[in-house]
Amino acid sequence: MNSKIIASEVMAQELLEGRDVSFWLKKAIKENLVRDPVDALNDAEILLDVLKKRCSEALGCLVT
């Protein structure tokens, strides 16, 4: 098995077990583990852009 895949699975499991990780993030991790990783990443990048824009507008500053 590819070590990068193993590393991502370990990271995901640590987050799923984290007490300080939001239920929303845990749900998103679980749902995306079964998706095509390229599609999941593309969607996550779009979501990141939307959230940055929303935060920037709310704070009146540029968020990078």
C-alpha cells in the first residue's frame, strides 16, 4: 500500500478521534473518505474560496 495513502488514513483517524474536532468536520471527513479524492479536493477548494470570501466580507479585510 502507498505510504501517502496510509499517512492520510492515519491523519483522518486522528481527527475523527479528536475531542476538539467539530462534529461537522468529522462528518465531512467520513463522507469524503469514500469519494474520489480528486473530486473531494476540488469541492474542498471551492468551499475554501467561498468561506474565505465570506470571512473577508464579514471582517472587511482580505483573507488569503
